[in-house]
Amino acid sequence: MEELDHERFGYIELWQLETLLLQKDTYQSYSQALSYTSQALSQNLQGLTKKSRVRRMIKKLLYYLEENWKRLWVVSLWIMIMTGLFTWKFFQYKQKNSFQVMGYCLLTAKGAAETLKFNMALILLPVCRNTITWLRSTKLGLFLPFDDNINFHETIAAAITIGVILHAGNHLACHFPMLIKSSSDHYDLLINDFGSHKPTYLDLVKGVEGVTGILMVICMAIAFILATRWFRRNLIKLPKPFDRITGFNAFWYSHHLFIVVYILLVIHGVFLYLVHIWYRKTTWMYLAVPILLYAGERTLRFFRSGFYTVRLSKVAIYPGGVLALLMSKPPQIRYKSGQYMFVQCPAVSPFEWHPFSITSAPGDDYLSVHIRQLGDWTQELKRLFSEVCEPPVSGKSGLLRADDITKKGLPKLLIDGPYGAPAQDYWKYDVLLLVGLGIGATPFISILKDLLHNIVKMEEQADLVSDSSRTSELSSGSNDSGNPNRVPPKRKKTLQTTNAYFYWVTREQGSFDWFKGVMNEVAELDQRGVIEMHNYLTSVYEEGDARSALITMVQALNQAKNGVDIVSGTRVRTHFARPKWKNVLSKLSSKHCNARIGVFYCGAPVLAKQLSKLCYEFNQKGSTKFEFHKEHF
């Protein structure tokens, strides 16, 4: 507007507004970063001709096998092992006298019990994070889907639920009643197992096996229910005081009931019906190694958190309830961009550890995390730091810089990590598509910083090589040209990632304050255009809509004049509404023919399904291959 109001009247006349509106097309063309031509698409998107239904199904099947072969062989092996264990116990007990008394109920219960031993041991391995972080860096990462560890953990939990129903259900509803109602002749076959006096139903239930079994079922039911997303994410709204059984805290503490469960399981395995020889009581054999490994990991966290001493250097509270913590970097810690670490604040809870993506780059001399207020623990953490933060000035975020006077009032933090995550594999791709929703941008900020550091180093190295070559040519003259001992100047190191496209989608304008410095650095230092940033604000109507036309034009004018986006306050242009993801992938498919593009996503599950489906569709059609990765917490 200032461009049209030359006299500084504070208003513009109608003819000046018409001038502004007539330039609408010019401003809109500025924002069309995703435009692409039909000719480029037609060159890249192949296979658009109709194929037979059978050929399409075969192609889909082959693609599915190609994309999911790691998951498929692991799950297939797991199912085969469970089937083998169940079958082994089933036929083993079919040869015993007890089968004549209790029939197939006993066989089913014993077969299910064997799978339960196996799964109760196996379920601990996916949550041994230190072990998984180490293994994913080995050649096993080529064959095992370590990124799906939490999904596999949940799948095993579902199998345990089925096993418990089969085991306990057959005991309580079938096996015990058949034993009680058995004739004297049949009972004589089991007199060495249950004694000369036939037990009653109550005798069987109140025995060591019955009591430990029932207590295990109760503890597991509580932990399983509170671990479901409806309770863990507070999707179920309960009246007070029952609201305390929802949220992350309820999930965290109820999950520790499994300490009790494993103790009961070992006792339950010692006092087995129908088994008397110690080496045939195999429960402890299944559990020994996984329990020791998991206990070792928890012990390592205890000692390592004390060894990694951190000192807070800066705290910032941003709009949207985001708390940024910058702390000193322990010299012993080594991490990769995309990884995460656990944070504990003893002032909030001396037991709870929560995972957060590391937003600093490996080359930084500090550690940083950005924490959004989503649950009771994060809410209390934000409240603690709000009390020591300086009040906002001129509408800006509250900011505290720790110094000799103020740092004594900061809450103490403990950290543990780093731990592996899907985003750390970004270096395997020449082209990256990074998609973050809201606070889901955090793992990619570290990646962008790392890429930017490498770009700057390359430019500095190139300048040094150029200066060295020029100096060498001036000083050596023609005599050195024949010197065989002359060492040529060192060539600059090439950057593996040729292009990185970052899409940050958020609903709140204030969210752009979280990483304003990073965006400005990228815009200023990335002269080669390796990183392409796209900010999207979904609370404004999409570009081209009449309701957002004025702000689009004002935005373009301000960017052209001052080089700053009026929405984000950075040099990165902000788009409105949601990205058209099909257009985004179309553009990348056209621009990077025959390339493998790593698509990394962190955010709501709904968009994850959409992006995964689009990657599948474009992989079917064109020569560009999109490999989708989703963050799991």
C-alpha cells in the first residue's frame, strides 16, 4: 500500500486500488511455485495406457512385495514360529493321559501358553532402543525393518491378547470343568498330578497357578486398555476424577505394571499343572535374555543420564504453547540429524522420560529441543519455565537467557540418547521431500541445519581451493609445471544431497516464530538453491480464492520491496491453505526423472496414509521412485 500512497495520506483512492487489482495476475504468478507443464508430465508419467485387470493386479502385488518385503518376511517368520510352537505343544499333550480327561481344551490351552512364553519374551526387544539404534547402523538394517519397532511391539501385544484369551479361557471355561466332572477311572490317570483327592473348581482357581494367572490377566488388561490411542491421546473425555486414567501419564505408569506381570509369569511358570521336571518348565528360559537386555538398557539410561550433564543456556516460549530449550552439548554425545533423545525434568516427575526430536545439527555446539504442550507432563513443564521466563515485550515471545544470576532458577534437566529414527536415513537419498505438520517439523529442522552447514563448508572449501590454485600459479611459474613432486590442490567435497524440499504445514501464524532463524539462514546462505522451503498456513483461504486475493497481493508487494514475508516474518514465502500433494509429487517426478526420492513425514496419521498412497501411485506410473518414511513416537 505504501507504494501507492506516495503522499503518505494514510489511504489510497479508488483508481489506485484498481491499479493494484489489475496487477493481480502478476502477483498470483509469483506464488505458483508448484506449476508444471503437461508436456513434462507426459514425458515422465508412463504406463497411463489401460492395461488388463490381471496385469494391474500382478503389478500392484509385485510393487507391494517390493515395498514391504522386510515386514513380510519378519511377520511370516514370526507367525511360523508361533504356529510351530503351538503345534508342538498341541501334539505333545495329545500323547499324554491328561488328554483323555480334559480333551482338546487342554491341548489348546497348552499350545497357546507356549506362544505366550515366546511373545512375552519377544515383546521386550522392539523397545530396547539402544540395541535397535546400534543394530540399524549394521548390515542387519538392510534386512530388518527397525523403523517399525513400535508397530511390531503393538502387533505382538495383539497376539498376546489372543493367546491370553485362548489360554485362560480354555482353562477356566473348559479344562477345569471337565477335570471336576471326570469319572473316577479317568481321574485316576491324573492322580500323580493333582493328588488322591479330586480338586474343586475353587481349589484350582485359588492355587498358585490360578491366582498368578488371574492377577496377570488383570494387570495386562489395565495396561493394554490404557495404551490404546483413545486413552493415551485423551480422545475419551471422562468426568472427574476418572479423567486421570486418560493421557500419557496413565499410559506410562500403567505400562510399568508389566514389572509385576513378569514376576508373576515366572512364578506361574514354576508351579505348572502337569509338569514336574524342572528343565521342562521353560518359561524362565524364554524370558532370561530379553529381561536382562531390557533391564540393562534401563540401567544404562540411569547412569548415562547422570553422566550427560547439561546446562540450560536459553529458554524461549513461543506462540502455540511451544517451549524451546537450548542446552550445553556434552562432549560424549554423538548424534545424527533426525534422531531423538529422552528428556526428564525431576521437578515435574522423577520417573517420566519423554522423547523429543533433536532440532540442533550435529555440527552445533549446543543441543536443542522444541516441546509443544500436548499433555499433562508438557503442560507442567511449560508452567515451570513460564515462571522464570521474562514477560513478553511488544507482543513477542517470552525469552530467557541464562546468566550467572538467572540460571540458578532454571529447573534441572536430564537427557538420554540419542536414539535412531527413520529421518536419520535422509543421507541415503540425493533428493529429499520433508513434510512436517505443526510441531512435526522438528526432526527436519536438524536435517536442514546439517545440510546448510555442509553447503557453507563446501563454499568455504571451494574458495580456499580457488585461492590456493591462484596463488600457486602466480608463485610457481612455468618451472613448476614439470615438477613431478607438485601436489595438486585438494578438490572440494561434493554434497550428496542435490535437492531438499521442505514443506511445513501449520494452522497458526505464530508457529513460524519457532524456526525463524533457520529459515532466514537458509534463504541467505543457500546460494546454490539446494534447499527449497515452502511454508503453508491452513487458516487462510487458498491462493486464487477471492477471499485471500488482497492479502496475497499485499504479501507479494512487501516481499518485492523488503524481501520479507509479512505472514511468517522471514525471507521464505508463505502459501495459504493446504498443499496439493498430488501436484507436489508431480512436480518432483517431472524434475527428477529416474531418481530415488526419500519422502520423510512427521505429523498426523491421516496425511501419512495420503502421502503413502500417492507415493505408491506415482511409483506405479513413472520412472521416479518415492520411498516413504514416517516418524513413530
